[in-house]
Amino acid sequence: DAGVIQSPRHEVTEMGQEVTLRCKPISGHNSLFWYRQTMMRGLELLIYFNNNVPIDDSGMPEDRFSAKMPNASFSTLKIQPSEPRDSAVYFCASSFSRPEAFFGQGTRLTVV
Amino acid sequence: AQSVTQLDSQVPVFEEAPVELRCNYSSSVSVYLFWYVQYPNQGLQLLLKYLSGSTLVKGINGFEAEFNKSQTSFHLRKPSVHISDTAEYFCAVSGSGNTPLVFGKGTRLSVIA
């Protein structure tokens, strides 16, 4: 089992640019979660999907953030335009009808 | 709404000493409780979980936790720590399957040789 796969692992971009983070959940899992980790705010839920349908996006900080899950094996988190305060580690996690979730290695985003 | 409070942001402890990392939760419904560990530049790894049954749960790497409903606590313990246990530990709560985990702020465990 390859686990949850995120790409890229590191991303450095200039303010104003579009950033796309990618996630491949564990095969067979039906829930997918996007979290953001910062020193100040800890781990925050941004959005989650059940069966590819967005259920709760109330954690998405602004309209600059959007997430999609076109099929059961792929999801993206897009930031357009990016700002320095978006710098953080973004985690994707997946689960299958169980409360525990399995996390990817994360994408460290730096916006300069 | 659910919330988790980890009472200590940093815990230094000498190698081979016991350690307890404290976690309290708030929830209006039945809960599932978890501890995750994060090593530097890594994702979160499930350490142990309480879903139902015995209130004492054992996890990987010699860790255990006890669910105390009356005190709304789920403290993590290890009788003898190793240098390799140095990491960030997160307590989390969930109300049911397929709902998101709510995390505490984390406790940084530093094991001193």
C-alpha cells in the first residue's frame, strides 16, 4: 500500500502566482481531507469530501482557495493568487468509513 | 462542536524516564479519540485510537492512553522513553466515521540523553 501521495513535497512561488497541490488518496478510501499546518494556528481543516462530493468547505480561508475531487483517486487544492501568509504545510488525508484518517507527507508551500 | 486541549506545548524528559502527555476534549456527542505522532518533516502517523470498549488502549512504540469519560481526558503515557520518541504529538477527536478529525495544538516531546 503506497499510502496517501502528495505532490509536490516542496513548492516555492512568488506572490500572485497560482499554486496547485495534488493528492492521491489510498485506493478504496471514500473520504478525503485537506488540512493546513502553521505554527500559529496548528492543524486546521480546510475542506473535506465524501464520495468525491465536497461536504464542508467552511475552513477555506478565502475565495482564493479552491479544491476539487474529479474522481475517487485524485484531488487538487488551488490557491490563486497566492500570498505570503499562505505559506504553510498542507496535508491531505483519506479514510474509509472509519474515524481515523491516514495522512500524506505534506506539501511545504513557501510564498515569497 | 468538538475541541481538544493539549495542556503542555513542550515536554522535556530524560531518556528512560516515564512521560505523560495530557489531552482534554470537549464534545456534546460520543467521541472517538486518537493520538498521532509527527516526526520532523513527516506526515502524521496514527499512534493509537479509542473507539469503544476497554478504556486503556495500547498503541505502537510502547505508548498507551486511557480514556476517562468523567474527566473528559485521554492522556498518553510511556513508561520509558527513547531518544527516537522525540517528535510532536497530537491529540484528536472525531464524532463518527467519515467526519473530520479535530486536532489539539500539539505537544513537542524532547527526550534528553
